Amino acid sequence: MFFAIPNCTIHARFKNSIWKEKLVNVTELWSFIALLVIISYAKNLYILYIMFNNKQQHSMEVISLKQHYKEVTDGDLDDIIKQVKNAGEMLQLASLSLRACFIDNSSSVKSFVEIRSEVTNEARVYGYKILPFAHDVVRTIQNFCENYQDFTFEEFKEYITDLADEANENAKLCKYTLELHKSILTEFKKKEDKAKTVLKQLKLEAEEFEKRKEALLNSANQKYAWAIGLSLVPGVNLIATPILLCEGNKDIAKSIAASEEKLLAVAAIDAIRDPLCNSIDNFVKSLSKISGFFQLLTDELIFLAQNHKENPKKMHYNRIKKKSLHIVEACRQYSFRIPDSETNLRAIPETFDNNYVQEWLSRREAEIDNEKLSFIKWGEKLLKSNKKLMNLITAELYCT
């Protein structure tokens, strides 16, 4: 027997079913909304974590950079002024020393003529292939420091990364120029044994020359006592004496007479052995410090570029700007000496071995980044954007 279910009961059940379904839908909706909130919250937490982590990482990088660099101090800047001035004086003494070798081109002292002939080739390499790099280093120092004079602080901040790149390129150029000078110094020092042989052959004249030097030493600037012999070389002494003698003793020393041929040969040998080698050696020391300065400057500028704090940038800018005028003036003093040095080198006869001079850069090597490279290969890698210096490396010389 079947019992009929009333319509009202069916309707109620149906209605309850709909509400239950709606309730389920609402529950699902709220669950979905909650899930979205959780996802959004998690996403924000993740973003905050990334930001914090990046900030921490940046801070660690800045701290790491700070630990590995030493800021440029007033003492460093004062030393650069000193080194540029010293480089200018050494340039002049080196060129005078080479000129002293050729005061008497008609010397009959055979052993002296032979060693001088060898020096001619190195002198041409030095004058035509090396010194121009030294001059360019000083110009880069001047140009770099002029940026600090010309830039406002806001401009400095804007171009700080470019300045770091420029300082780094200058450091590389200094290193290249430094190694060139070390190499040519080695060549000149190789003449020492032959120089001693010549001096033994001219023993009496060598003793006389030493006596004349001794007589000048009491008046000499002790800083340059090793070059005092240049004050005895005719022609050369006119320029050398004001540098070599102390204030109040600027009277020109009585130079060797043109008739004293053997004594002139001794003076020339002495110029190669002492003033020339010592002046280039001192030039190398100055270049080494200048190179170190640019590396120091590069490290500090990189640190400042990555450091968002204003105060360290301001301190650096003001420090360099204050000293830059004096550095630029030292560079100008160096530049004033260039024409005289070029005049001295023009006194060297054009009877050099063109092949020797041209091939010198390709035959001499230096170690750079743990790799042995010839100067010409190293230069080609380093100076791609500097056509002037690239031409200097590759240009051929012709003796007349």
C-alpha cells in the first residue's frame, strides 16, 4: 500500500535543499575570499621579504666594499701633488742626462762611442714611444680633477658611476705606462757593466771628474746629489744647475771645457749610470703612487655609487674639490717642462736603428692579470678607444 507524500512537505524539503545549496555556495565563496586574502597577504609578505633581503644584501655589499677600500684622504691628495711635481723634475733630469751623452759627437774614445751608440736606440724608444704615455697620464690627472672644479654636487652625484669608470681606465693607463718605464730602465741599467769598463780605461779622467763633483756637493740639493755631475756638462749645466743646487748657490758651475774630450766622455758615462737611471727610477716610483691613487679613487667612487647615503658623497666631493686646484696646477707645471725635455731629446742624433725602435714594443713583455703580453698586444687591448695612443704604438719611425 502506498502512502502519498503531501505537496507541502515536498515543497519544504525542496526549499531546504535550495537554502542548503546556497549556504554551501556562500561558504565556498567566503572560503575563496579568505584564500585570496591569505594569498594576497602571503604575496605582500614575500615582497617585503624580498625588499628586506635585497636591502640586507645591498647593505652587506656596501659593508663589504667599505671593508675593502680605503677612502682618499687629504694626505693622499697632497702626495699626488708631490708625485706629479717630482715626475716633472725627473722628466727634465732624464732628458738632460741623455742630452749629456751627445755633447761631443766627435769623441775619439772608441769604447765610449760604442756604448753611446747603443744608448741612442733606447733613447729613441724612450722619447718617441714611452714619454708620450707619461705625458698623457698627467693630462688624465688634470682632466679628472677639473671635473671636480666644474661639477656641482648634484652633477657629481649624477655622473659618479662615469667618474668611477674613468678613474679605473686612468689606473690601467698608469699601470701600462709604469711597466713601460720599468722595462726601459732595465735596458739602460744593462749598460752599467760597459760603463764601468769605459771608466776603468779613463781612470785619471774619472778621478778628476769625481773631484769636481765633490767640490759641488756642499752646495747641492741633497735630494738630487746623485745628479750633480750634470752641473759640469757644458750646455746641460745651464738648465740642470738651478734644479740641483740649493737656494743661494745658483751660480753656474764651471763646466768641462770642450777640449777636455776624455773628461766629457766620463761625464756622459756618469750621466747614463747615475742621473739617467736614478731619474727614471724615481719617475717609476712616482708613477706607481699615481697608479695606486687612481685605484684607490676607483674603489671609493664605486662604493659611493652603491651607497645611498648623501653625507659620504658630500665629504668626498668637497675633499677632492678643495685639493683639485693644486693638483691641476702641479700638472700644468709638469706640462711646462715638456717642451724643454723634447728639446733635449732632439739633441740626440737621428742615427738610430729604426727596426729596433719599431719592434721594441712587440719584443718586450709585461705580466698583466697573470698573463704575459707584449706591450703592443697589451696596448691594443687597453687602448681601443684612444686613437692617439694607438697610433703612437703602431706608428713607424724613420731615421734621417
